[in-house]
Amino acid sequence: MRNSKKLAFICLLLFLLTIVTVTLHHHHDGRLHDDCPICLTAVAIAGASVGFAFFTYAVFIVASMLEPFDAPPCYNGPTLYHPPTRAPPA
């Protein structure tokens, strides 16, 4: 379990470092360059975030148009089983 926490921390650190690098990256002419890997990463991140925003909005619209689903609760999932406190009648 300890190694997975270290790996998660390293991934989070790399993610934050990438975001900071892409955010602060610039060229003196103020343009995006096709031969710069950081500029290409910035374009990919921007496209992914816009796509995710549209997907989230579409899911919200579709979910708001559906009728509410009123089903009785299902207790067949991964829940604890509590046996009855009394014995059944003989």
C-alpha cells in the first residue's frame, strides 16, 4: 500500500509540474510554434478540456430531460448482512 501512495504522489507532482510549465511557457514572438513540444502539449490540453466541458454539458442536459427514476432500494449490492435478532418461529 505504501508504494501506491508514493506512486500517486509522484504522478500528482508530475501533473502539477506539467500544468505549471504549460501555463508559464511562452516565446518572445508571442505565438505557438509547431516544432515546440510544450506548445503542442498546450494545444492538446486545451482541446481535451473543451471536449470534456461539452461532454459534461451534454450529460447534464440529457439527465435533466429524463424523468426521475423511482425504484425501490436494492440491497443486493456489496453491503453488510445483518441477521435477524430473533430466531424464527418454530
